[in-house]
Amino acid sequence: MVRDRIPQSRPAARWALWAIAAGAALLSASQWLHAPSVEYLIPLFVATAAALATAVRVVGVQRRWAIISSIFLAVAAAFAAPAQRGLWLVQHRWENWQRSSAIRGLEALRAALDEAVRESNRMANDALAAPRERDKAFGYVGDLVHGRDERGVVLYRGDSALAWGGSIRPVVDTSREGVTVVATPFYLGLQVLRRQGNARGIGVALIDAAPPADRLSTPLTQHLETQLGLSGFTFTRPIDSTTSPEILHYEVGGQRLFDVRHGIPHAHAGN
């Protein structure tokens, strides 16, 4: 009779063990979120591992719930580990963390600038195929603008702008073909101009904005600063010959457009 009773109690015992482990993991996670520290992170790892190990041993209808919940706990622990490492670096190796964060920010900026040039080139080329009727051209050109950053496109026929779409802050330069920098006291943009007969297509991407214009626009750098926790990028003329990972010498097709220095990283992600 005793042997018959033991197997019947095992499912409940396994479920109870998982519940204890999962509860401990949740408690550790909540404490870590409240006050991030290694003292809470290690119990989170241990309890999550125990929850995963016991979840696969649960039987019955509770098994699926236990496994899914344990996976979510593991994901939370995976996110907590690099965050804790970043906090430790901020507290103990601020200068190294600041430098590495700034370098990552410049690499992300380079990739974003490359994408902006590609999109501006696409818009400029595609605009050349717009219908000749102004009303149809406006609809066609307006559909060419995509993305969350401020971008725009203008189609010229002869000396007149036939149609345009998107948002364009700086004044476009209609005289220079290829990739150029367009700047005003408040805005910095990249433009790509393509010609076909007497038509010119110009794609423009807003790169940066100075106060107070930064409150009225959404330049490319604004999203990067929010994502990477940087206070800002500094754009200068391409006259610095210094070779350093902390300075971005941005060029397109061998043409150097500007230099960029990193912003100052915050101790938290986001502005």
C-alpha cells in the first residue's frame, strides 16, 4: 500500500518544487529591479536554473505552463546579466565604459548614416520616374518616403520644383550632383542628387538639429541618442587628421563629408 501511494504524491511534489523555485526567481527579479546588485542577480540565476530543471519534470496540464513560465524567467535573467555588468563598469571603470560606449555609438551612427545615404539615393533615383502631371507626381513622390527619421524628396523639372514629399528642413542644393552635406544654423542634412535629362531628383535625410530646432524635428541622431544613452554627437568640418576610434571620419565614395565626435554616455540607457 505504501508503494502505491508514493507515485501518486510525486506529481504534486514536482509541481510544488517548481512553484517554490519559480517564486524565488520572481522575488529575486523584483528585488533586482528595485535595487540592481549581484546579491539579487545570483539568486535569480540559481532559482531560474532550478525552475527550468523542475519544470521539465512536472506532469499533467501544469507542465506546459511551468515550462513557458520558466523560459520567461530565463529571458529575464539573460537581460539582467549584461545590465548588471554595465552598472558594475559604470561604478568601477567609468572611463573605460565611457570610451567603449562612445565607440559603439559612433559605429551605430556610421551604419545609420550609410542607410540614410542609401535611402536618399533610392528616393532621388525613383523620383525621376514620376509622372509629368503635377497632381500625379505629388502622389508618386510622396509614397517614396519611408522610415521614422525625417526624410524628404524633391523632383525638379527644369528650374522648377514639380513635386515633393516627406519633410525637408535644410535648403536643398540643386547644383551639385551626388552626395553632399546641406547645413543651416539649426539643421544638418545629407542629400543625394541624381539627374536624368532636365529632371533632377533630390533625396534628403535630416542628420542633426541644434537647439531649439531639435525640439521641433526628429533627426537621425535623436533616435540614436535615445537608444544608446549618449548626450549628443558633435559634427565638424573634415579637417581633423587624427586617427582614433573615438572620432568618426565619415566619407562616401572616397569623399570625406564631416567628422563626428562622441557624446557623453549616461549611467543609464536613454535620455
